[in-house]
Amino acid sequence: MELLRLSTTKEVPPGEMHQFKIKGKELLVVNIDNHFYCLEARCTHAGAPLTEGTLDGDVLTCPWHGSRFRVTDGSIVGGPASKPLNTYKITIKDDQLFVEA
């Protein structure tokens, strides 16, 4: 695994999420109270873009069919999705966000 730079911490303010494409992967970075989480950016049910979904606390709701995922670990909170989201480790160095990919 290598560390790949995504953005600065300021580019993803608390309570927001941003999508990045790196090495052919679509990744979603979510900031919850200055804790950063990185997940795959497409719903595992039907491929919806999760950046268009809603964030309530640490639960992300898919915009198409309402699947809900816990941002902290990618687990399913509610279907119809039956597969959790892949997660990726975020490293912060000097206000820069890096992901292991």
C-alpha cells in the first residue's frame, strides 16, 4: 500500500463530504467533528453516487433507494444494500489528507 494525497483538511469541512477519484477509484471523504473517514463513493446496492446522499451524524443515506451506511466502518444500518462499503485508512500529515490505496 502507498499513501496517496487527496486534499487538505480545510477542503472537507466538518459535517461535509467530498468525492475524489484516485487511481481509478471513486472515494468519498467524510468529516465528522474533524475526524476523517474514507469510503467507496458508490452504493453497493445499485451504484448510486453517495455524494448526493444525506449525512445524519455518522449515517450516510443513499439518494436512490435509501440504503444507510455507518461512515465510521462502512457497515449497513439499513437496506436494501446487503454488502457494506469498503473503507480506507486516512492519514493526516501537516493538514494534508492521505489515503492508503
